[in-house]
Amino acid sequence: MKVFSVKELANNYIAGLKNNGTTIGLIPTMGALHQGHLSLIQQAKEENDLVVVSIFVNPTQFNNSDDLDKYPRTLEEDLAKLESVHCDLVFTPEANDMYSENEKAEIFNFDGLDQVMEGAFRDNHFNGVGTIVKKLFETLLPDNAYFGEKDFQQLQIIRKLTTITKQPVKIIGCPIHRDPDGLAMSSRNMRLTKEHREAAPFIHQTLLAAKEMAKNTTPKQLENWVVDKFNNHPNLVLEYFSIAKEEDLKSISTFNNHSKYRGFIAVFAGDIRLIDNIALY
Ligand code: AMP
């Protein structure tokens, strides 16, 4: 497994391989790797000649410096995990290699995809995500890039990003990987207290119940039902539950069989913010 921390060296190496026809699969991550990340790598290994994982805690996508500082950084363990799944190349740049001094996020027009849900609660977050993903694509030249449905809104925004930037990358969405009790795997889970970790599977349980109910309710009734469930919960605090069309992430007033809909949720377990989503139709 090759490890590059300098942008130019990684780019030269990959450009050389691409000249020989090697296909590149990229999994962008912020590290603190878990089985969810490894499932993306597994899929990429089946579909590409060379699998590249980037590990970079991207400052421009955090609107809260405390959250950025507290983001777990576990590079040694990450490299051991990547070695164990036969990742071919790891890119772990320093911030000053990816950004010039005082550089801010580029502003993109994501056609409103970035204005709802995570975008409404995390100011400028998706411009930061778009900025770093565009730079990673420029540097690592992937043919295919893998993103988890765990961050479904992000996945749709990255799809839009490639239509804006015209970068020749196929974006592939991968299913949500969960712990056996249903909690969506996340790097943040390791920061949960024992009490909050025990409570957290309630999020997925509620989404599963909502999926059942979706057949017989309107979206608004269902949203209100989920709000009530969390209002009655002793130690999880709902930030939002929104039902939206998968394609444009617009909220809806009725379900119909011609479109795909998802329920999207963000919940505070103490000061740890957890997100999840579920296909409803
Ligand atoms: P992160 O390191 O949290 O930025 O995540 C890197 C990539 O892994 C993103 O595309 C995430 O959507 C994806 N990912 C994170 N957790 C999961 C999970 N539990 N299941 C599937 N994909 C995931």
C-alpha cells in the first residue's frame, strides 16, 4: 500500500498509471475509519484496477471550529485497516497543501440541493464539501468515486457537482452500513457516552416504523408523528425529520408511486450530532 501526503506526488503517480489504462476508484473520507468506509472500499475493489482512499479532515466544511477540533483523528489505526482490506493507495494531505492561506470554500450553485436539511442547519457546509471533492478529483483523477447513502444529501450534491465542473467521474452511491442494533456507523459514534450509545438505535427503529406508516399517512402526518416520538424520548433531541423526493430533495405534500422518497433525520445525543435516512417508497 502506497501512502502519499504530497498532492503533486500523488497526482504524478496516478497520472502515470492512467496513461497505461489503469482505472482508479476513489473513496474520499475524513478518517476514523469503520466498517461503513471499508464496505465502500470493498465495492471499489471489485470495480477498479486501483483503489485510492483519501483521509482529510476538511476545514471548509465545518462551520463550528469546536466540531473540527474534536473530530477524531486516528491515522495509525486507519492505515492498518486500509492495509488489511488491500487498499492500494492512501492520500493524507496537510491542509496547507490543499488550500492556500485564507482560502475559503468555493461557492457553487447546487440548484437548492444544499439549502435544505443539513444545508439549512450547517451554514456553507456543502460548499466546503464541493470545494474539497473537486480538488480531490483534480488531484487523484478517479474514474469512479464512491459515496455512502448515509450522507444521501451529500451524494446528490456530489452528483450535481460533477455536472457543474464537468469532471469525468462516475459517482456511485453505496448502502448504509449499520451496527447489529441498527445504528448507522459513523466516526462520531465513538464519542457517544454509554447512555447515549444505548439510546441511539431508537433513531433507526423510528425510521423503520415511519417507513411502515408511510403507506397510510401523508408526509406531514408522518413528520409530526416522528417529532412526537422524539419529544417523548428522555435523552435524544430531534433537530429535524424531513421527507423529501430523492431526486431534488424537495419536500412534498403527498406520496405517489412515480417517485422515490426518503425520510431524513438529524438527532443530538448529548452534544454528538447523528444523521440517518431511510427510503420510504
Ligand atoms: P466520512 O469519513 O464520514 O466523511 O465518510 C466518508 C464516506 O463514507 C462518505 O461517502 C460517507 O457517506 C461514507 N460513510 C460513512 N459512514 C457510512 C456508513 N455507515 N455506511 C455507508 N457509508 C458510510
